[in-house]
Amino acid sequence: MVCLGNICRSPLAEGILQHKANQLGLTWQIDSAGTLGWHAGELPDSRSIAIAKKYGIDITYQRSRQFSTYDIERFDIIYAMDASNYRDLIQHAHTSEEKEKVKMILNEVAPKGNRSVPDPYYDSDGFEDVFQMLDKACDEIIRKYNRQ
Ligand code: 4NP
């Protein structure tokens, strides 16, 4: 799960998917990162922590880190939160196989819509909508890839 700062959107996406995977006993490796390293080492934004907590999800174990090229090799799927993140991530992909790993997360809900999860950093009222969008996307991810 990748956004710009890895403090607002992608920590929520990681936490929501991890929560759903835990409930189903799925042993997926789920992680998140930011295309920028500005907030490296920091906790998620307090507003993301609060909205996750509202829905019974603890994301305070997470710490921000910057995405690295190695992540493309290491993970099967890389979800970009928005179009700018997508463009940045594609720069890390060297083969067509690696490029295909990079996807827009909301395309799981609206295929080929290429919709972005809005950046809520400067919009405190946006966190509820962001949570709901990511929750729906994570339901689709579970439905699509749960092989149990
Ligand atoms: P995120 O949000 O990419 O969802 O983590 C942001 C976090 C920090 C900044 C921008 C967006 N920032 O400008 O520091």
C-alpha cells in the first residue's frame, strides 16, 4: 500500500487489509510505504489513528518508511493510492512483469476507473470518506485473492 507520506492513506489501507486478513486467518505479508521519506520513522497521522480506532482497528504499530525499488521485487502487488503515486512507482519497475504489479487501489472497486483516493492531509473531514473507500477496496482484494 503506497501513498505520498505513508502517514495518512496507506497506513489505513495496510491496517484495514491486515485486519480483514487476520479475521480470515490469511497469512499475507501486508505492508505500506511512502514515495517520499519526509515522515520516515513517524507514527501514522493522529487523524488516521483515530478513524481506524473508531472501526476497531489499531494502526499504532506502524511507522512510516520510504518505498524502495526492492519492494517491487519483494511484493506480488503494489497498490498506489493516487495517480501521482502510480507514476512514481512505475519508475521503480524495470520489467513489464514488475510494471503489472503496480495497480491503482480503487480499480479493485471500479475497474479501469483509475480513480484516486483523495489526499486527506489538508482536509480533516476527509478521513471518514478515505476509510470507507479503502474498506470497500480491501473487501474486493480479499474476495479476489482469498484462495482458502
Ligand atoms: P499521505 O498524506 O500521502 O496519505 O500520507 C500526506 C502526508 C504528508 C504530506 C502530504 C500528504 N506532507 O505534505 O507532508
